[in-house]
Amino acid sequence: MKSSTGPVSYPAVPFMGEHGYARMMIRDLVTEVRLGVHPWERHDEKPQRIVINVELFADDIGRPSEGLSSIVDYDYIREAIRAWPGRAHTVLIESLLEELVELGFRDTRVKACRVSILKPDVYNEAAGAGVELYRVRR
């Protein structure tokens, strides 16, 4: 994530949710994207399969009233991910993860965000390889 003054960093301090918290999530969303640093990933025009997990943490929302504005919605994150198969090649998983964090923090009620991307087909001897980021809003 970048600002006009350079990259924005988030502290490693955990979100404690002292009075409880709400956790919204998208689990095991499977899509394809052109991704990777290896020559066979960079020169192959075929996208590779990835598995995405997104968790958004907010203060306990209590009993929400009716209507979308009373809850933390994650549908816009899903919609953004749906466009990934058509995007240009991305070298680092971390770039995609930072994009997901930025999307997660679009809702000001989100206090922390955990995102992960797993490449399930990268190694024959492993279920997958990937990266997870956890960021807390300042």
C-alpha cells in the first residue's frame, strides 16, 4: 500500500478486542492469477491457481440493525479478487496481500486484517506454499 509520502506501514501490535470483536471472513476463495518469480511462472502466460483467505477484525458490533450499513461488508473484496485472472503478471505474493489489506481497511471500522495466499500447485510434495500478512490499523 502506498501513500503520497511513500509506503504505509502497519504496526505489529496485535488487535486485542478488549470488549470482544467481530471477525468477518472469506475462506478458501479459489481463483487464478499470473503470479511468481520463477522463470516457469513468469514466462508461462497461463494463470496459476491460488487460494485466498481474508479476515477482517472490528470492535464487537453488538446487535446490528437491519441494513448493510450496520455491518462490515466484505463483498467488495470478493468483487476485486474476481478481476485478478485478467490482470498483468504480479511478481510477488506480498504485492497482492498488501492490496487485500488496503481493501480490508477501506471500512474504517476494521481494526485489523489477516490475509493469506496459498499456491496449491507449486510443489508436488507439499499441499501448497504461500504467505500470510497480519496488519493492525494505527
